[in-house]
Amino acid sequence: MKLKIYQEKGHQLPHIHIDYGNKNHVASYSIETGQRLEGSLSKKFDKDVVSWLSNNRERVLEIWNTLQSGGSPTNLISELAADV
């Protein structure tokens, strides 16, 4: 499972995309609430994503905001990866 954030002009709601196996964008989740916005994952993975977002919300939101403003989130991503 991969969690992705893109620079998306015009997207007002901070969210992540989930890739699972060889399938891209199987689901998306609100960073702020952890609510699934669209797509589907099994309940086990759904709970994992919600839990991970809950534990990492501030950093993930910072990455979202940095990307949307055209910045590079490289430092933030490596900090987040170090905590895994």
C-alpha cells in the first residue's frame, strides 16, 4: 500500500490517495478527519490508514500545504519516513 499526495491546483480539501498492489487511486482520505472520501479498501486497511493519519496528521497536513504552495516537501517526507 502506498500513500500519495499530489500538488493539485483547485483542490481545497487536504487529502491523500491510496495505491494498493498494482492499482492506483483505489481510495482517497481526508487528512483532517481521516474520513474516506471515495474508493474502497478492506476494513483492515481502512483502519490502518485512519490510524496512521491520526498519528501523523500534523506532518501530513504540512506536506499537503507545502505541495499546494509549490514548495518541496523533501525534508518533511524524510522526517515522516524516519518515524515509521
